[in-house]
Amino acid sequence: MPELPEVETVLRGLSPHLAGARLQGAEVRNPRLRWPVPAALDARLRGRRIVSLGRRGKYLLLGLDREAVILHLGMSGSLRILTRDEAPGPHDHVDLLLEEGRRLRLRDPRRFGAVLLAEDPLRHPLLASLGVEPLGPAFTGEHLYLLCRGRGTTIKHLLMDAHQIVGIGNIYANEALFHAGIDPRTRAGRLSRRRCEALVEAVRATLERAIAAGGSTLRDFVDSTGRPGYFQQDYAVYGRAGQPCRQCGTPIVSLRQGGRASFLCPTCQRR
């Protein structure tokens, strides 16, 4: 599933094409996505101008004059700008029509994505309960330390809880914990302020490096130009079970946490 770096990569790729663009409507070939595409999408978009572009967690927001389009890539979706007429494939479910014949096309083979409208997107039920943005100014060592107080859950589960911190999926939680020197099984409530500060720095650095590399491509992800991401070439621990740690040479260990794979170096990461 595309995580924060992949969604941010798509946003940055789309922004030059969409900022200030006027919409001519929409073509909906299959409205049966994870949540039904609004029946009046075409009529409600005609003549509207995109006045802002943003991201909240894994959701893309196209701000219009009085409402916003909420886009989600689901498990394997992609968004691409088409500058010429191109026949849609069987998984090309929705096009947002732009000026001069251009269009923004959502391809979603598994139909877990979304195209929705909201007057106030940040108060929409899908976004209203999301936690702090890990790349935003509110995500500090002190914030994480206070968030951890009294929690018996593991720090990895806390990092991946979107109601507390948005957009940190399994890959990036594993990588950030390695760079912070923290075992993913560590109970959140045991972390000191110093370790929380180190973890916040590691989360930010990991996400920024992933964005710079265009995200991670394990199966289906491509950016807005159809290119894959390359961050997987730099993984320190994720998917490297049995291989030597890049820092100390100890074999990387794999284990299961809550049904998800965790990877760690038993020498470099401590509880």
C-alpha cells in the first residue's frame, strides 16, 4: 500500500500540472470503489478551479473554491496526468477532466481507492480522527514522549497507529526504529525523552530520504509519471532477514508483530 512518502511523491509530481487548473468535469467509468464515487461528480466539478493542493496522511486534497476533492490510492492505485487522448484500460475507473484535453486518471486494479467530495475535508470522517503529521512542526520529541506515557503497546505499533501519527507504514517504521537504535518490541511507555527525540529525528530523516528517492516500489507503486520508487535499494533492515547489518555485520532478524513482519539488528537495536 502506498504510504506517506509515496503519496507525497505523487503530490509533488502532480502539483505543477494541477495548481490553478480549471476542471471541465469528470468521467466515471466505475463508481464502485472502496467508497462510492459521488453520483454528481461530473456536474459539481465543471468550471471549478483548483486553488490548492495538499496531503493529509495518505489522502490527497484538491482544494476548490467551496469544497475539495479527496483522493486515495488504496492498495495499488496510481494517478497520472495524460496530455493526449489515451484509451482507458479495464482498471482506469475515474478521469478528472482538465483544460486543453488533459486529464488526471485514477487507475485502481483492486478498487480500494477513493474519489470523494467534501466541503471541509479536514472534518470529513476519514480525516477528522487522524493523528499528527510526522513531517509537520507538531511532531517533536516532547510530543512523542507525552504520547508514549502510560502506553503498554510496542513503539512500532504506536508509530503505525494513524490515530496518533499518520502515514508511517510498516516499511518506514522498521527503518526509522533501526536508525534510532530502538528494538521494535520496546514498550512505548519505557522510552525516555532522549530516545523519543532520536526517534523523531530518525522518522523525519527516513521519510525525507524516501521522498527524495521517489518512495518504495515493492509491487504496484508508480509516481505521477509512471516511474517506480527506488528507496527499497537503501533499506537498512526491511526485507533483509539473514543478511548482515550494514552497521555491524550481525545478521538481520525477522519476527512477527501483530501479523506484520518486523526486521531488526539484535546488536544495534536495544529495548
